[in-house]
Amino acid sequence: MLLRIVHRTGYKYAGMASHSFNEARMSPRSTLHQAVLHTKVDIAPTAWTNTYTDYWGTTVTQFEVHEPHPRMAVTASATVDVQRPEVTGEGLSWDAVRSSEVFDDLSEYLLQSPMVEPPEELKARVEEIAGRSDTPSDCAREVVELIHEEMEYVSGSTGVHTRASEAWANRSGVCQDMSNLTIGCLRAVGIPACYVSGYLLPAREPEIGTPYTGESHAWVRWWDGDWVGMDPTNAIQPGGRHVEVARGREYGDVPPLRGIYTGTKSSSMFVEVELTALRP
């Protein structure tokens, strides 16, 4: 599917910010199954910019504003051709996934952190699932179903600093929480898991040329000889409607916009995402 994405975000300050220093991770990745035909990042007010690729392979636009400004806005636009096939993995055994070779190569995707670690009650349930699953991928798919069925998607119910265990306690959250929680559950039983951020075209059968209101989205990948993706919010495998922007260990590695400012005490963030299918 050929998609156009326009992502507008930024900050409105309570007063005048004198300086701001920011990083934007809003440019889609070029991968084997996703070709980026066009990408552009516009910043207002005019900023000093630098672009680099971070440790996880994500394109980062680094920018600084050194003049008084009541508002800072970033608009990232891209045209992306997504031809993502279904990936089933190799059906690795538990011994293979838990081998020293896999740990050496993917240890960063196995280590827990307070943001993704599940509570003991949930961890026990996942260990029980692992104990009766023939393969790690069987376990991973059942964990995704568990999170999808027992968590309710409630927009605005959590924030970027909410821990996965807190979202589970309330049985509600957003895609970030469901992905962080799934990752923590898989790592708890020795399955390497990765966080993916991007966009999801909300219409399953979109009208060509019609803009749809969307938002940033997140899903997960786990290692099965190949990276296998699943979207726990929707209980589907990422396909042509999913546009990948960044990968990392958890949300903290991939925020769309992050920065600091001086000159005023508070700010509010705004976000608008528009997705348009240009062809099936």
C-alpha cells in the first residue's frame, strides 16, 4: 500500500521559551518491506538542525532554537510504499531461543527495566503459558492474545512515564502500554522482544485519496530466527497499513519528540497525524 503521512507536533509554552533543544524521531525507516519515497521535516521557528542515525537504526532530526518563541512546531511528511508480507518465523525451539548464542547477539532485547517488567501475578501466568507451549512463538502469540483480551484501549488513560505494571493494574492503556507490557512478558520467559513505533492507517479498507485522522502507534517483534511482528492493541500482524518509524528496547528509545527548553515554566504538547492511502 502506498501511504502519505503528515505528522504535526510540538509545544505551546505558557510564556516565551528563550531556547529549546530537541530530537525528533518522525521519519519512516527504509527496510526490506518498506520503501520511503519521500520524507521531509519542517520546523518552526527556524532552527539549527542535524540529522543522524541512532544506535537502533532510527533517523533522528536534532534541532535547536535560540530565539524567543511562544510555540515550537514540527511537521514531518513522508510517502511510503509498504509491501509487508506475513512473517511466521522459523519455529525455533526453547533451547535455541534461550541459547548463549542468541543471548550474546540479542541481550539488549532480553533485559528487563522498570518500564516494561510485568507484575509477579502476570509473570506467573506467562510462565504457565510458556510451560505448555511447544515453541517460543506459540507462547508469544498466546501472550499477545492475553494482553489484547484483558487490556482495554483507553485514549489518554496513561502517559509516557506510565509503567507497564501500572497499566496492567488498571487493565487499561494505549498502544505504548500494551507493547511495553508484551515485551516485558516475553523477556520474562527468555524470548527476545523489541519495541516498534510508527503509524497505523485506521481504515481497514481505505478510500484512495481520502485523508484519515490517525495517531502514533506501537507494536512488538520477537525473535524466532527472524523478527516476527505482532500488534497487541489490535491482535494482528503488522501489514500494509503499518508504517515503521523506529525500533528500540522500549518506548523510551523511540519517542517521536523529546527535548528541553528554558525561559518559561510550563508547556503543553499538541499532536496531529493524517494518513492517506494513495494506492492499494
